[in-house]
Amino acid sequence: MTTNWLDTHRERLNGALEAIDARTFWSAYPEVPSGRIYGETARDEGMAAWKARLGGQFDLEQPGVTEWVDTEQSPYGIETGIRYPRVDLDVLIPAATSAMDSWKRASIEDRTGVCLEILSRLNAQSFEMALAVMHTTGQGFMMAFQAGGPHAQDRGLEAVAYAWREMTRCPREATWTKKVSKTEVVTLDKTWRVVPRGIAANIGCSTFPTWNGYPGLFASLMTGNAVMVKPHPGAVLPLAITVETARAVLRDAGFDPNLVTLACDSVEQPVAQDLVIRDEIRIVDFTGGNVFGDWIESNATQARVYSEKAGVNSIILDGVEDLRAVTGNIAFSLCLFSGQMCTTPQNIFIPESGIRGPEGMLGFDEVVGAIVKAVDWFVSDPARAAEVLGAIQSEATAARVSSISRDADTVLRSSSAIENERFPSARTATPLIVQVEADDPSWRSEAFGPIVYVVRTSSTAESIELAADSARQQGGLTAGVWTGDPQVQEKAVEALTDAGVATSCNLAGQIWINQSAAFSDFHVSGANPAGNATLCDAAFVADRFRMVASRTFVPSQVEEVVG
């Protein structure tokens, strides 16, 4: 490798290493889509690059291509028509295995430099990536830019930093001397080498393909493994661009680009099930639903599986200082990306007697009415609503909203389409809010999309118990608690965190339950059925490699010991 990319990006790596220790706010890549930051022509160049992809064939010059598949449909109703390679695994897997030969023998410094350069080039493509994410997932442009670009890149860098730390904990070499008798010492020169597990299969999701995909991709690549990226058929382009960029950097560095490959499929002819159980696949990173995630964990026994699945997220209301501020905060969380985030709250637990307010009790109906009113206000401005809600990624999600709306006994707020002036054919839906009793089983299962259950409980104590039990049984990623009572807060935090749920208390202003910050928040705890891994911690990277020693006897160091 003739490049010196580690030196080029050293400051960024050092910043990431410091950030995962401090856990305070830090970001390597600017989240504002400004020409002053990314260049005055960056937006137009990104738009042109994205448009040039439409209707074309995404050729990565990979081996084993058998046909081309067109599986994406923009949730905004425009034609994309991009064709992606379907591959013969019996050809592509040996190519990936061969590509590992030089990569696994490269120094930690060289591999780190390559990974940092990939992230740097992806950052420069953030406008194109935003459009790719927007027109595959349904995210609004701003979210697509941030979550699909800089925030995802931060998550990738976080994995790079953890991998660097874990691989450099052990010295590369040492001289080992031991006195074996009164007259002799033995000396060995020891060296340690990072030995990767093998090929990693990175199974992408349809809603956040880069944000969820980059941690596993960069953790595996950093630790010497080849990566086969298997995108969701509905959201291929963001990960295809990522693979294209990674292959270009690898080629520029003198490595075999087949170290990172793309394995596309279709809903009718899926490949993921066959891929993850191949003996050559030694790592699986999965983001998606519980059914397939559970199947992978049970059947891909030859691999180390890192999963992020689904969960049921909760809000517990016990008391507020400012009802309007709190319900406004909650409404934004419910509206953001039409509830299609794994961190979106689904269940809102409210005691039947109401909650404490600054001047006394606020009745149950008053609190529920304030939540509905806040959502109504937020979606009343079509331009604001269109940007924040985005579009519904899957027809199945839209059908779920309609089905629950038909079957619900008490609909507090009906879901409806919103007007999008730029994309009149966009598939849209505002939040559906239904009311149920605590013993109703419907709220206990995940209802993915803009679907909210208001659960009437006997007390805050029951609210806490139900939310924690739901997380233990069904999984949960986030929870929100609003209370003015320190003892209630302590009990809620203890119960929810014991159940493996990241818990936020008394949020107000421009911070929401849905948000998870790289370098600070551990996304998914791995401590309940919502997933078995955390993005990102030492455990997420350390089992992707092994340290293997070689020892050389040093004859010149065998000598008599006086006395």
C-alpha cells in the first residue's frame, strides 16, 4: 500500500477514540447539508450523480453475475428502474475468500487507513446518498441526508475506533524470558497477529440501510474480514453506492476489490437464507424483523451473529410541568419518519386517574386530547408534515395501518394521507392513535409504522410494570418517562434498564426519544429480544478476530545463571 491515509485521517480517528471514552457529544461529519461545508456545487453534483443512476445498470465488475434485477420502488412515486447484479454464490464466495489473502496480512494501520478513506469519500457523496436513501426508504430529504450520510458515517467511524482499540490492546511483539533453573534462562521472541474469522454477510434493512449497515461493515473490514453486502430488495441503492466506493478505495490501495461485494436478490427469489448458512460465512450482521432474525440466530450456527430486530417501545406519563411542551415533544417523535424507526414509541401508558400537572391533576381524557391535538397541529402544515413524515416505505406498512384502524374499538385519531407538492404520488400516512385497556393484547406486539396505542392503566406503578414486562418478553429499544417525582423516576429507570431498554426522562425541546447519538448512546442493548448486540461497543468488534501468537526460540539468550 503506497497511500498514507491513516496519517491523513489520524485526527479523526483520535477524536473518535476520545469520544467513546468521554461519551459526550462529538461528530466527525457535519450533519448540515450546507454548501459552505460540502462545497457550493455539492448539492447539484449529488443530484446529477443520483439522476445518472436512474434507469441504468449498476455494474460493479464483480465475478459471478448471473442476471440483473430491478426491485426498488420509490415511496415518493417516481420511477427509478435501476438494475442490480444477482450473483452465483459459488463464484462470488471464493472470490471474496481469495481477496482476504492480502487484506488479512496487511497491517492494522493500513487497514485503518483504508476504512477511514472509504468513510471520507462516502462523506463527500452525502448529497447523492441522501437522494438514494430518500427514494428507497421514504425518509424526508433532511433525515435522509443526516441519517443516511453523516450520522451513518459516524456509526461506521465508531466501529473503526472500537476495532482499532481492541486490535491494538495486545502488543505486536515481545521478548519473553523465563528462568527455568538455577543455571538457565530461556528466551522467546513472540509475535501476535490478528486472524479474522472469515467472510461476513451484512444483511441490510429497508428503512435505514446505511445507518444500520455501516457498524457491521466497518467492524468486519477493520478486523480483516471480507464483507458480502446483501441489501433489502426495496433499499439497494444506498448500499450499492457504499460497496462501489469501498471497492474503489481498495483498488486504489492495491487490494483486491472483491473484499467488499454486493449480493442482490428479490422478494420472489431471496438469497439471504442460503447465504447466511454457508460454511464460508463466519459473521452475520442482521437488521430486520424478528421472524427472520430468530431464524438466522437458530440456523447460522457456523457464524457469529449480531442482530438488531424489532421491539415495542413505550412512553410512561406520570407528571408534567408543561403539558403542551411535553405533548409537542411526543408528537414529533410519533410523526418522525411516519413511525418507521426502530426507536419510535408505540405504547403510551397513562393512569386512568390522570397525571400530575403544575397546578393539580390532569385528567386522562385531557392528557389524551392534548397528545392528539399536538399531532393534529404538527401535520396541519402540509410542507412541514411532508418533510418530517416522509413517505411509507412498504405497502405492507400502509396496509397494517388500515387493518388496525378497521379493527380498533376506540380510534382517537384516524390516519390520513398528506399532500406532498413535490411528489403527488407519494405514499403517506399520518399517525393512527387508538385507545386500549391494559389487558388488551393488541399493544403487546410490534405494529410497525405510524401506529400508536394509548394504554389506560390503573396506576403509574402498573404502567412501569407493563412497559418493563413488554420489553422483557417482546423486546424494546427505547422508553420515555415523564414525571416530577424523583422516586417514580428512579423506579421506572431501574425497571426499564433492567429490562434492557435505553430510557429517557422528561425530554423537552429539540431532543427526542427516537434519537441515538454515535460515540455516546449504545443503540440496542443486546439485553432483551430486540437484538443480541449493541451498536457499538467492544463486544461488537472483538469476536470478529482472534489474536494468534508465533514464538521463536532465541539460542543466544540461553546462558548460565550465576548464583
